[in-house]
Amino acid sequence: MEARNEGQELEDDKAAATRRCMRGRRGDRMTINIQEHMAINVCPGPIRPIRQISDYFPRRGPGPEGGGGGGGFAEAPPRLAPLALAPPAAFLGATTPEDGAEVDSYDSDDATTLGTLEFDLLYDQAACTLHCSILRAKGLKPMDFNGLADPYVKVHLLPGACKANKLKTKTQRNTLNPVWNEDLTYSGITDEDISHKVLRISVCDEDKLSHNEFIGEIRVPLRRLKPSQKKHFNICLERQVPLASPSSMSAALRGISCYLKELEQAEQGPGLLEERGRILLSLSYSSPRRGLLVGILRCAHLAAMDVNGYSDPYVKTYLRPDVDKKSKHKTGVKKKTLNPEFNEEFFYEMELSALATKTLEVTVWDYDIGKSNDFIGGVSLGAGARGEARKHWNDCLQQPDTALERWHTLTSELPPAAGALPSA
């Protein structure tokens, strides 16, 4: 009983001391710091939890007792707002761009651990080319044991075949701030490509004794570009979450993936033809020679037909109808490439009036030794063609002695006559 009374007396003394500290001479409420609070509440007696820590850290502000000069203390808020709910810019004093605004250039040395990349993009609508000028990188992530990296840049057009669309810069050794100043050019780019394709720019570290390592990437929708207007970018590199390879997918996932792909093709309609690449053709009717001059200049982004991810392409041309079967011409074979350059010309002797009833069939093939050659894609130009193919043909007939170069899309449609001639 005596011990209990002694404990009660200590508790009463503690409460009295607390009241004395919380009151001033004139009865004004005063504040105590956290050290005083812990000394009072901890010893002796049980520890009482703090309900609101803001009660012990009031904020200065204008009030009836402070006179607007900051001498008094404003009433503390009932509860502090969680820090996690406030945006980081609110604490840093930064301003965030409005919704929908695009930021193409900013200094971000402290905003990323991967680094920044500076580059220019230019879409030449007349030449159907996309110029990618890779300028420099800054503050790249160290990838080697010496605290440096051997960076290079590679670009891809998405969607599209990886190897057919890959362009690559040279490697800069032992640096985190490389300077390239290299121009990478895509040929056969149309307005349709600009409207829906995305340019993926990746920065990697080259390793001679092991696999190259990924540092970071940037993806730029080409619709942001305007024809014949160079656009400058200085953007932070971003991480890319690797996707599971097809070999690591379960049988059920592979089955679902194939089903969805077939369903998507069916919804797009049976008349949709698969795109197999582009070809640059030159047409000119020569009045002095009285014939059609066909130039096979180059192809771009061809479909890969071999197991190594490439093809061995060549081009064949026919002028239909071909009763005597003498209109066949064929280019040389370009080994292991998806972007071949041919620069070959074929001549068809014929009057201009008779040429209006003809159709020029151009097909691209993959050369194989010991077996039938694989059809890559084709296009037909003539009065019965559609779109750009028909326009190119009509312009050639209406503008004799003028070489007209146009890019054409190769489709998976195999011309009936060409299907019987797969051999080289």
C-alpha cells in the first residue's frame, strides 16, 4: 500500500510539473520542445504516446497575439499532410509542365543516373529520307571496372524488323561523355511512316569479351516531326524493362499470342497485304531511243528470309503481257543484306502508244543455293495499278525524257506469272 501511494505521489508531482511548464506568468499557453516532453513523460511513470507531433512544433504566423509580425504562434493544424502525397516538384520549388506539353530539351545532370543524349532529327519529304544526327551524350552510367564505358548508339524504326531497321554509330572508348557527330539515314520513309512509326534510340556499352550491355534508350514518335524542319533533342535516357523471349514463354502463352495475331489480321480484313519492304524505281521514256528505261536503284527494310536474319536479294522485272517471253531482266545478287543498292538499268524498246497498255511487274527474291529462291515482295506499275504505283506510271508516260524516281511498297502478293519463275 505504501509503495502504491508513493507511486501515486510521483505521478501527481509529474502532472503538476507539466502544468507549470505549460503555463506562463499571465496564463498564456506556452510550448515546450521535444526534449523536455520526453524527460517529463519517460521518467518516472508509464510512457504516453504522442498523438499529434504538430502540437509540439507550432508554426509562426499572423494572429491576434502575434500582431502580424510573427511574434505569436498560429494554431497548429490538426494533422500534418503526408509527404508522400505531395509531388517532388513542390519541395524543390520546380514547376511542372502543363498537361500535354512536350519537353525536348533540358539540363538533367542530376535527374538521371543513366545520362542524357543530344541528337537532331530531320524528315526530308521530297527525298523520302529520315536523317538522324547523333551528336553527343553526357553523364553516362559507368559500365566497366575502370568506372568508364565504351558507348555506341543504335537506332531502330518501330514497328519493323530489327535487323532491317538497325543503324549504328562508331564506338567511343573509355568515356562517359562521348561525342559522335554522326549522321544515320533511313531511306524510303513516307508520310505514312511518319504518322505511325516510332524511332528507338539506344545507348549501349561495347564489350569485346562478353555481350554488349544496355545503358538506356529514348523513343521518339515521328509524328512530332515536321517536313524539312530539323528538330533538336536533349533528353534523359530511360530504362527499358526487357521482354520475355519467345523461347521462355510457356506453350499456353505462345498459343494465345498466335491466336491474337491471327484475330487481329482477320479483323483488319482479308484484303490486307503484308508489307515486305520498299524499292526505289526510276522510270523514263526515251524519245530518241524509243523505249522505256527502268532503273532499279535500291531497296530498304526488306523482309529477312534466311536463318541468319538477312537475305540475299535480287530484283526481276517483266513487262506484261509478254507473248514472246523476252521481257525478263534480272539484277545481280547482293549478299547478306536487307538494304541493298543495285543501281542497274534495263531498257524496253517500245513505242509510247503501245506502252500505255503494258504493266511493269517488279519482284524481289532471296537467292538460295540448292533450292528454290524465296519470294520477298513485289509491286506492279501500270494503268491497272493503284495509288502511287499508278501515278508513277502515268507521270512517266506524260513526261517523256524525264527520269522520275519514286519509292514503292513491296507486298506479299505474288504475281501469277512470277510464281512460276522462282529460279535465278
